[in-house]
Amino acid sequence: MKPYRRKFALIAERPDVTLRVVTPERWYESFQDIVFEPEPDTPCEEFPCPIRFSGYGSRFYYRSGVKPHFRDFQPDIIHLEEEAWSLNALQTVHLKRKYCPDSRFIFRTSLSIPTKQRFGALPVWIERSVFRETDRAFPLSENAGKILTERGYTGNQTPFPNGVDTRHFYKMDVSELRDSLGLNACFVVGYVGRLLQMKGIDTLLEAIAYLAIHDTSRPYKLLIVGQGEDKQDFQKSAETLGISEHIVWIDAVPPEAVAAYINCMDTLVLPSRTTTGWVEFFGRVLIEGMACEVPVIGSDSGEIPHVINDAGLVFPEADSDALAGRIYQITHDAGLRQDLVARGLDRIKNFTWETIAARTYQVYEELLAEDL
């Protein structure tokens, strides 16, 4: 996806770097078939290749086209943005061993909770093989790093969060879009993401239902952007709660259009709820909201409180009354809104692709220095 390639483009701008990005030529995610589009004037050498099992992060692998990037290019560093137990990781390690055994190797992980692999012994074997080849791991967070250690990884690791592209996510005039959606003269609470039970949409619906009854000083509207298998259930819940007319449903939009919809919001909410097999491992939409100067609210699921820090409000997951209270605060306290916007702009300095690219390059230098 384009947002993630930004990091490598910035690294490739350095005069001492030649960088190739090998990526799926198409990928299915969030009910969208995403086709690779080259970035004009990018300093990266980009190579889209065909894959099997599009949309399955742990199972996909490249059908063809990747061998020359190991055999002929002979990279000093191989940086894999996939989980250590994935088939793509196995494929990468195999090609490394065969064609460029002296290359330094990095993999990235988004582990969020300790969990056993669903596919038996094979992923465990792959993971251990990858661990043996790894020179540095890039966990998404410190908690992900702890889980990685519990899984048996004993090598060096450097936490790297997801990033935000401030060229696309910033405060912009969306008065026409807001008008077309019928969002004028009301306070807009927003959600962007998959429409699944674990995302806590029901908690958000209940909070809006409470506010619609108990705070009539200003009409509330809920802007929901996304798709998911539980959408119809949420729509039925909205009908039961009597708030259907308060909700604008927008199907998943292209990544480049997300910022405009976030700018239509007066506050953005990520109400995720932890389940037995899942917890919110980051919440990228929170930093996108901060970059758009929209105050953010998140549950205390997983990494959300750590991402928000002091730049937003946090509520106990599944507590709709508490969420309603946080929304009410932002609605009626202009000073709080301004303070959260300022804190958010300061907070995202840690998450810009420029910052993350600079830190990644620093790790590259450290790895290569070890060979001297």
C-alpha cells in the first residue's frame, strides 16, 4: 500500500542508499482490491510481483519474479515487513540462504497478544527458522517486543510504530463534502475502520443514543466510514436504539480519500474491545486524526492508550456511558478541543514517516557497522 512505501522512499533519497521495494502487484484488504500503482519520481526501485493468497498476511507468497532481487541484486540488508511465521518469511529466508547468505536480515511484527498459531506445527517451525536468520526485529510496540521475546526470539529488537503521511493527512477545507453528507449545523462524531464486533461499534452506537436523548443543546451525527461482516447487525442496533437518522454510513473508501472524511469529524473515536484472540495492536487512525487536527477518543484496549498518550481522551472499553461522557466533554469545552488539537500535532512528530525513516536508516547503519 502506498502509505507504507513512503518510509522506503524517504530512505532511498539518501545518496548512499540503493533501495528496491518488492511488493504484491495486487492485494485484497478491507473489501477492496488494491492494485499496485507506481509512485511518480520515487527514488525507490519498485517491483510489483504476482502472489498467491492475496489478503492473507500469514499465507501469501510470491509466485514469481523475486529470485533476481536476491541472486543478482545482492542486498546488504533484507528488510521484511511480514510476520516471522508467514509463508512469505519462509520464502524470504530460503532465498537469502541460497543466494545472499551474508545479507543482514530484519523482520517486522505486529504481535498484539500471546497466541498459539492456528495452523499447527508449520508456523512454529517457520518462525524458529526466521528467528535464527534475524539480525534485528522491528516490533510495532514495546508490548509486541515482549511477546516476541516470550515466543523465543533472543536477538536485538527496535520498536517501530506505524506512521502517518502528513502530505495527505492534514487539516483541510471539506465544507462541500460535509454539506453533501448532511453534516452541517451538528456535532460530528466519527469512526473509520472495519465494521466488526471487536471494534466496539455497538459501544459507540449506545453512547450516541444516550447523547441524542440527554444532550439536546446541539444535534449529534455519527459518521461511520468502513465495511465489515457485522455492518447489518450494527444497522439493526441503530434502528433498535432509534438513532438511524443520526448516522451517515459510508462504505470503505480509497486510502487517499480517508483524510477528507476525517476532516468532516469534530471528534474521532476508536472504541475497540478486547476479545479472547484479539486486541487493538496500534490504531493508526488515531494518529491520522491528530494530523487532521481532529480530537481523538479511544478505548483502553491494547496499544490505544499508549498511542494517544496525553493527546486525546481514553475510556474503559465497552463502557458506553464513559464514552458518552468523553464525547460530551469535547462537544462543550472549546478549550479542551484546542488543547487536544495542539497536543495531537505535537504527538504525531513521533509518528511521521520522516521520523520513522530516519530511525530505520540509523538501524541500517548500525547493522552494516557490525561487519566492519
